[in-house]
Amino acid sequence: MEYIGGKWKPLILFHLIGSPKRSGELQKSICGISNKVFTESIREMEYSGLVNRKVFPSVPPKVEYSLTELGNSLIPILKAMDDWGKTFPPESHSDNEKNE
């Protein structure tokens, strides 16, 4: 959980499944994430060895992110979380928040 905990890291990893994504494309695919939080999260996952960052020598600079072998090992977990989230009734979530 230290590597993938939090609100945004699982979403970032999930959006990297299948193919590398450019930085801007990846950030835009995650609704509501700020630039600061995106940058912090992606750097932490890069440092942890989950995400690979490739910089292309061009003007303007092009940066692309992809899952590493370690990151790819999380795909079954991320897909299971996605499947669970699709079946979880949204009404139940709001009822739980009222009871807290």
C-alpha cells in the first residue's frame, strides 16, 4: 500500500495499462487531479519502480510514461479493483458516509 496508496496512484497506474501515455494525455485522462498532485504521484511511482519515464529529445520536450515490469504485476489487482468498483452500488457509499 505504501507504493500505490492514496486516491490518485491506482488511477494513474490503471490508465497506463496497455500502452505508454504522454504526460499531458495521462493527466487529462484523470478527471480532477491537479498538476501538483499528478507530478508528485508520478514521481513517487517512478522512484518506487512502478512507472518508467522516457524523455524524447524534441522541442517542446516530449515525456512518456509506461508501466515497468513491477508496475505490470499490479494489473490483475487494478482490474479487480475496477471490476469491484463497477458493481459497488453508489447509493451504499453515500449511506456509509452519513453514518460516520
